[in-house]
Amino acid sequence: MKHIYVLAILVFGLQFGFAQVTFDERLVLQAAANSPEYLNTADIDGDGDLDVFSVSSADQKLAWYENIDGNGNFGDQQIISNTLGYLASLCSADFDGDGDIDVLAGNYNNSVSFFKNSNGFGNFVLQQEILNGSDFLHPADLDGDGDMDVLSTTISDDIVVWYENTDGLGTFGPQIVITNEADGANAVFAADIDNDGDMDVLSASRYDDKVSWYENLDGQGVFGEEQLIAIVQSVKTIYATDIDGDGNVDVVTGADSGSTYLVWYKNVDGLGNFNEAQQVPISLGSVAHLTCSDFDNDGDQDVVIASTNGANSEIAWYENEDGLGTFGEQNHVSLDVNYPKYAGAADLDGDGFTDVLSLSQFDHKMAWYRNNDGLGSFGEQQIIAPSSAFVKSVFASDIDGDNDMDVISASRNDNTVAWYQNIDGEGNYSERIIISMNAGSPEAVYSADIDNDGDYDVISAGFSKIVWYENEDGNGSFGEQQIITSNAQAATSVFAIDIDGDGDIDVLSSSRQNNRIGWYENLNGNGSFGSQQIISSNANNAINVYAADFDGDGDIDVVSASRGDDKIAWYENTNGNGNFGAEQILTTNADFATSVYANDVDSDGDIDIVFASSNDDKIGWFENLDGNGNFSTEHIISLDADGPRTVRANDMDKDGDIDILYISQSKLAWFENIDGMGNFGEEQLVAPITNDGWSVLAVDIDNDYDMDVLASTEDDLKIAWYENLVVSNEINGEIKIDFNLNGCDASDGSMGNILITTTDGTNSYSAFSQPNGVYRLFPQIGTYTTSVIGGLPNYFGVSPNSVISEFISLNESDTVDFCVEPAGEFNNLNIMIYPSINSPRPGFDTTYQLVYKNIGTTQLSGDITFSFDGDKLNFLSASEPVASQTTNTITFNYSDLSLFESRTIDLEFNVFAPPTTNIDDILVSTVLINPITGDETEEDNSFTLEQTVIGSYDPNDIMVLEGDEIFIEDADKYLHYLIRFQNTGTASAINVRVEHVLDDKLDWTTMQLENLSHTGRVEIENEADVNFIFNNINLPDSTSDEPNSHGFIAFKIKPKSNVQVGDIISGVADIYFDFNPPIITNTVNTEIVEPLSIDEVSTETVKLYPNPAKNTIQITSNQVIDNILIIDSNGRELKAMVISDTEYSFDVSDYSNGIYFIEIQSGHSKAIKKFVKN
């Protein structure tokens, strides 16, 4: 029978067993428009400011964006349609005469679609399909009837046409051809060229290089023959306006190539006769789009362009300096555009100045730029809609130090490294925050503490360089780019780890141009790097690299994937200083290898290697046969991965073993490790990929203690995370205590740390209630009985005793509340001492934590006295105010300790140096909590801790505070376990996991958590396998922050009732820092022994009462007592007496409150008893 149990403290996690893992997509970033083609501004919602329309081809979207406040802050994308085919053009106007703005969108091949603004607020309804494609649309009243008609061009048909708005309601008639001889017609414009009061038509056709106009002969849309204005090589865009202020409409053109990138033509007589081209002094070339407007408020028409020239794309404007068409030099608006296709003009912030808009296709970006002063000084780029420019790599790290996982991305098309803040710790992310836009076509990104200041910096690797960015304040404010190398030779991956064992983070990379695997030494621990140290130059087209300890010698080795030679190989760090041996080839049959990763796949304690290769669609792994780096042949997991790009190995289903996750061209999927030994089940889909998934990572995004999935994809241009959901049923409820004995209601208090279980007779699921009394259990299909089984003394009753829930399918729920009823007023306190961080060493500081609880039914106040050996220890500090103090005691007051409340006091001492305190000295500390009189279990109101002074210690250890022996008569009492751990690595540990197997002589149902150093949770499987899980605690490393690099676990548990003398209870812990191999602690043994040897007096024959005592203690025995000796808690002999009687009474009224021992001698035998003075 398999059982899964969950204990939680501070933050409570969920444990699912036998459940189906599913994933729910949540976006970090998605380009609102995939390959945007055109923009248009209009007051779409009738609120008096300008909103934005867009069309995009790859996602077939027609959408609009509300200018929320009239200041240019835009809302979310509002999709009008995403089923219109490959859209190329749009235009907007009031086509139906109802006073609001409608819109038409044209696709390349099939149709023009007319959407009516149905309510004037931006709700659109498809009104008409015109079954002709369009590459460019332009609205104008061509027939002079007072409504808006539509002009259109089609490159493939060489036509310029128009559609009549036949009724002024947006009913468009058939296509009317103006010309069908415009070879590659790609732009159209309407203006009164000949000053006769009607709208003429201009066109540009790129294949015959013509700019022409067509006279509206009758003002009703009957057009004359083509009139050539100019031959412009590869013309792309036209605009008509009065450039020279003479009242005539001139023409401005932009072209792809030739000497006429940007020119204008003067309408010399106002009748449509144009002179020669007049050059605008453009410095780049290839004008994709232009608009004219008055940007400097001087009353004439300036020009703004979208210019593309390879990597030198930009948005720029040119001032009409004299109002006569003499243009000045280029003025930059923005260089942060990749293949811009649109440059527009509109007053988006309502300040009366004309701002600039841009659309750029390769970075999928729509943006605007504020005209700050009305003179053409433009501000920073402001995004209208989010963009994602081919994110090649993503990573997760706590950038802002708030204990949740932020996201970092590298996008190569726009050379950008950026991060996204996890705003609420639940996976709701901010907009993109730029770290750098000069990252050199980055292919990979990573995060680590490069400069040893305790926060996470960022590293990126790209075509030309590997760089890092300092997180200057630990909140995500990044400094300038710092070069690791400017000769990256097309770096393809980057990893950061301490390669040379000097306590700082080095950088590892692969480069495809020179076939290298290499590393860069962090010379001073502050981020100054040395030159590349070559590990291998024989990794043909090296594509990926990872590092782990493959041979179990405690240093970091390297594994690589190279796609040119289909090779997976590893390299031994021969001396731990970064000197690497020859490559050790695992395979040369990974066809176009793409990715490697490492983890313990088969649960045997060493590190195995996982890989992916694209051309053979393979996911596989190599078993580390002996822990020394001798690997098996490949184990194939799948040959149907469809071009896998990245592979990861993590526990996706929370069953304690390593599963496999990957992303490929068409899917994001995982394989369950069925038996924990590397035998994998069928592929399980996380999400389909439209085309080209690139990067994937398993990480807990939403702080719910399971592995979510973070991924980036190319074709749909998004970064997304997939929440790890488990399809199960749920039993939830609340535990309340009935203070007024009239039944539980809203006025009663909640009870935390109460153990609830539900079982179907075969499987059981258990959890501890949270501090607010709430619990949740997640059973599968079946009939389950839920009850409270632990955490309550016997003077409490529970109503109801149990409840039956029946689940006939998944995703059902039931609510089961329990009411705890006290059977009267009972006082019950307990207290413990834990040596929380380290053991005592001469000359060093040592710490203790006092943990005290109220498990009675009344609120209590009192005091706590801690006694210590003042001759060997010097008190330094306490976390709570000290009420009184002597050389060997400290007293604290506490008040209003509520029912089931737990509190702690941290103490710090200095151990005197030799010769005062020496190795092997015994330190005895005791603690006593009052009130004792009337306590239900007086014996646990005090505790004595004995420690041996040591010379050195292992910071990762386990101990039993009761020592290596307990008497059989004490076997019904708790054993107190303490597991301590310290991050002695070279970087913060994001996650820590401690595995501990309960000895089969311990009763798991009695286990109680005393305290955890950090927020965490505990899972118990099969009544024995305990996992203490600390996720996202970012435990500092001991080099950068020694005091905070420690952690501990304190719990207590009772032996089973059937233990016998001679039984030995053993315990060991495996401590995992992130994905490193475990640190295995010492083994602690506690033997159950007879209470007496042959020479000891039976403690059962000696009675002390009253105990605790205030004035007098009475001793009785069935044997003659010869002598007694009184000893204090520090081992000092206080008083010796000769008795020679079976009874004796002695005065303790002058003794200080605390714990004492009486050694009783009878003939050649003796016994020791403890008493408490209060």
C-alpha cells in the first residue's frame, strides 16, 4: 500500500499522488502582431483621442489599441478578426455615415473586409466581403457624393482600382479599374492634383519604377489615362501634400534602391505638371514608408520616413527648412526598429504637437515617439503593443530579490537582452524591461552572481561577444555591458559555475564557428575575466554545453553537444582547477545534436547525461555506470521528437525521480520516469508549437512547489510559462475550536498543525492544517473517509469523527469541516533547546534556539529560564528582551501564549578559548518554562541539552538531542532530531531539498515539526521517505554571506510501541543544493538500553515527590539509601548527605529555579533522578 502525506509549515504546499499532470499556458510576452504590416490612427471609441488600428500577416490579425488616457498609454490588443488571411493593408473612415470610425482590411490574395463600428465604442461587426485582394488601401470621396469610397492596389495584378460606397452606408460596389498597367502596383494616394475640386489618384508601381497620376475627369470617378510624374527605381511609397507652400499639391516618393531614395516633385502649375526630382539628403537609403506633417510647428510640411538598410534601420525626419522644400539633414527619431515598414504622424498625447509612429516587422513592434517640445525633439520609444523578436533563449532567476522567479530573455533579431518581473510571485509578469539592446545577436542567456554581491547578474552569449551585466542594486537595475570576450566566434550557449574551485563564478561557452568548448576565469571574483581557456577545439559546430561533477571527485566537469559531428562528449576537470583532459566521446550518432543536460536519471546517486538530436528526432540518455564517468551506450527515450531543440531533466510530477522535458519544432512535451530508474513512459504533451520552439526550462514560477515550464517559440513569437496542474479531486475544509462549547461558528478560532487524513483503504493522503485552519487533500477516483488523526492531546474531542466522500470522476470536490471541542480547561506547555546553527568550538560563537508551545486549552503567561555553564560560555545576545540575568542564567517573560501557538527565542554565546574551555569539555544547558504547577505534562516543561566541545565540525549533519542511548522506560517519549545544512558552494542555492528515511522503529504518525529555518514544506511517502523541501529560498553561499548560509530542520518523533532493548534507531540525511549531487550527512544511532546495569538501583524503586517542588522534596525507596548527592544542571556538586534510611526529606527552598539531579547510592548500586525547582 502506498501512502503520500504532506506536512507544511509557514507556507503550505500541495502534494498530489496518482494524479494526471496537465499544464495551463500563461503568457510572459507575446508579440501582439506577428509580422505587422500597417498602422492607422483614428478616434475609434469616440472619446476624443487617437487610437490605433493594425494589421499583421503571420497571425492574420486586424486589431485596435485604445489610447486609454489620451496621453498615449495604450490598452491591450482588441482583436477585430484573426481569420482574414495574410493581411497587408488597412484604412479607416466613417464609411457608413453614422459618425464613428469603421475599418477595411485587405489581404494579399483573396479579399477586402469591411467592419462596421457597431456602437461607436470599438465593437466591430463584419459588414461586407469584397472578393478581391489588396496590397494597399486608401479612403477618399472619389465620386463627390459626400461619402467615403476606397482605393486599392494589387501588386500581382498590376491594377489600381476603386470601390464605390453606393449608398453612403458602407455598401461597396464592384471593382472599378483605373489602370491595369501599373506593373507591381504597391501604393496609392488621393489628392486634388489639378486644383479642379475633385480627388485625383496617384500610384506607385515598383516593377516598372513608375510614379503616375490619373485625373478624375468628371468628379464622379471617371479617370483619365496615366500621366507619368517620374521614373523612380524600386519605388515603394508615395505621399501628396503642398511641400513648397504655393497652394499646389506636390508629390513625395520613397524607394528601395537607386539614387532616388527620398525625393519630391513640384507641381509647377497646379495642373499636374511636375518638374525634376528634388533630392532630400537621406543618409541611409531604402525608404519603406513615409508621411508628411508639420513636426516643428513652423507651418510647413516636413517628412518622416521608415528606412531600412540592413542593420542600420531607423525612423528619421527631415525638416522643411524654408517652407519651399529645402530639406535639412536627417534627424534621428529611433534606431530601435528592425525592418521598419511604416512611419506615421499623429498627436497621440493631445498636446497639440505632432508625434511619430512606427511599425517594424522583424521585431514585431508598434511604437510611438513623443514630440517633446513641438520642435521635433522626440522622446524615447513607447510601445503601443508588446513585441517579441525571436526569443532564442530564456532563463529564470530572482532578479529583484523578492524570492520569486523572474524571466530573462535573449532575442537575436533585435540584439536585446531583457527581463520580466514576476510581479506577484504567482507568474503575472511585467512588460519587457530592457537590459541591453546591443547584445550582438544573442543566442543564449544565463543568470548567476558574477560579482559575489549576493544578487543575480545576467550573462549573454551571441554571434560576436559574450558579456555580463551587473545587477547594481539587487532590484534589477543593470549597469553597462561588461565584455567577457569580443571574439565569441558565434557563441551558441553559455553556462556559469565555479570551474576552478576558487569560490567565484566562471563562465563556460560553446562556439560554432571555431568548434570550441571553452571557459573564462573570473579572476578576482568581481567579474573581471581572463582570456578563453580552451577545453576542446574538436567539437564541430559546437552547439550546447553543460557542467556537473560526472566522476564524483568534487569538481566540475563539462559535457558538450556538437551538431557538425553528431557528437556528445564530456571532459574531465583533472585537478579541480580548470585543467581539462581529452574529450571522452559518448556517441557520434546523435544526428545534428542540439542539447545536453545532466541529472541523476536512475536514482543511483551519480550524474547521468541527457541529450537531444534534431535530424533523427531523438531524445536519449547515458547512464553513469560507476559514478566515475564511465557511461553506458545510449538509452533511447524517443525517436519521434520532431526536431528537438532543448532538453531538460527535472522532476515534473513530484514523485521524487527525474523526468525528461523537451521542446522541438512542433511540440513541448515530457516523459515520465516510471520507476525512478530511467524507464520512461509515453510522451505527454505540454503544448503544441506552431513552428520552431527554441528554449525550455523547468522552474517553479508560481511558488506552489512544483515544476512549471518556461519556454520561448519563434513562429508565434512568445515567451510563455505553463502552470503545472495535477488533475485530481479535492477535499478541503477548516479546523476550528469551539471555545464557547456551543458548536463551531464564525466567532471561533482556527487550529493549525492538525493532521488530517483521507483513505480509500488502499491509498491515503494526509496534510497538516495551515495556521488559519484550512487544509486541502487531493484524492483520486473512489470512496474516501476523512478524519483527524493527530496533533491533539486526549482532552480534545473532534466532531464529526469522520466523513465519507465519493468521487466518480476527476475534478470533483467536497468540503469537510471539523470542530475541535475541549473537554475543559487544561494547562500544557512544552519547551526545547536546539543548537540551531553550529556546535560549540573553543573561541567561536555558538547558537541555540528555544522553541516553546502551548498545547493546552487556556492562554498562558509566564517566564522561561535558560541555564548555562557561565564558566565556559559568555552570553552575547538574544532575539527577545532579557527580563533578568546572572552569570549562568537568563530569564525571559512571555505573555498571552495562545492555544497551539509556538514561539522561538534565538540565543548567541561565545565559547571561551582554551584553557578555559577545551575540546571534549561537556556543556550542559537547561531550559524551564513556567507555570509548571497544574501542567498536564510537567516533564516536558524542561529540557536538558548536553554538548561536547569540538575542534571542527561538518556543517551538514544530523543529531538526536537525547544522545546515543535512551532507556527502554523512556521509549514512549519523543526523540528530537536536528538536521543542519550549510551552502558551502560558490553561489546561492535557489532550492534546497533534504531527504531522510525514517527508521522502521519510529512511528511516523507521531512526527511533529518543531521548526524550520526557512519557509518550506515536508512530504512523507510510504510512511518512511521524508522530503524537506525549500524552494526559492536563495540560500547564500558561505563565501559571500557566511551567517546566512546555514539552515536547519527540527522535528520530533516517537519510537513505535513494540521497540525492545537492543534496538538501534538510525538516521541519515541527503542534502541537495539545487541540482548538485547530494551531501550525505553522518549516520546517527540511538540504542534502546536497560535502565539499570547489574550495579544500578532500579529507578522504579525510587520515588521523588512533589516534582516539581517549591520547598521540600520527599525521597522513598524499597532499598536502604546510603548517600545522596545534589547536582545542578551544569554538573556542579551542590550538597552530599549520608542517609542510611529508606525515606528522606530535604529542603530545596533556597535553590534557584531550575533543573537538578539527585544521585542515589545504595550499597554498590546507584541511580540518578531529575527534579525541578520552581
